[in-house]
Amino acid sequence: MNTENTLISALGIEFVEMSKGKVIATMPVNEQTRQPFGFLHGGASVALAETVASVGAVELIDLEKEICFGLEINANHIKAKREGLVTATGTVMHQGRTTMVWDIKITDEEDQLICVSRCTMAVVPKR
């Protein structure tokens, strides 16, 4: 997977584990991911969550016949973070023919919950 010149590379997201139904990725809390008041930007957390769900969904489809897109995402920001590293762990909750639902938990280095998210992925035939 080429992530060069994408939002993934701009945010410094790195993949730690990719398996069927589970993806783990990290993202630094730095100048690229903070909001103007110095805290992790909620949008950066949501981008991390959707990235994990999207990459996970790709692992579960037939790429020759199908493609997937984020259909819906929600996020609850539980705790603020100023610096360090966050880790997103995404697991598939539902794998249907046309949709998947992913649960994503974002934690800090002390395994404290920073954000919880649920992302629905649409699976569509390639044209």
C-alpha cells in the first residue's frame, strides 16, 4: 500500500498490525495533528479511525471485483492529549455483503482511552 502524498503520510500514521478483521495503527500528537490550542485535533482522531477501518475493510474484500468507501463515522472524544503517540485499534463488528461496521478505540501510551469511534464502510462493485 503506497501512502506517500496522502493524508496518512501527512498525519504520520503508521501501521503496526494488519490482519483479517483487525488493524492497529499509531499517530503522533504533534504540529500536524494538534488544533490551535495545542491539543490533539478531533478531526485527526477521526481521520485515524477512518483510516484504520478503511484499511481493515480492504483486507476483507475481493479487490479485483470490489472497492470500499467510508459511509458513516462517529466519534466520542473522551480525553484530551497534548503530545506523544496515540494508537488506534480497529476490529470488525459486522461484515456483510454490502456494508461493514468497525469499532475503533484510540488510546494513549498508558492505555487510557482518548476516543471511541464506529465507522460503517460501504462495499461496492468496481465499474
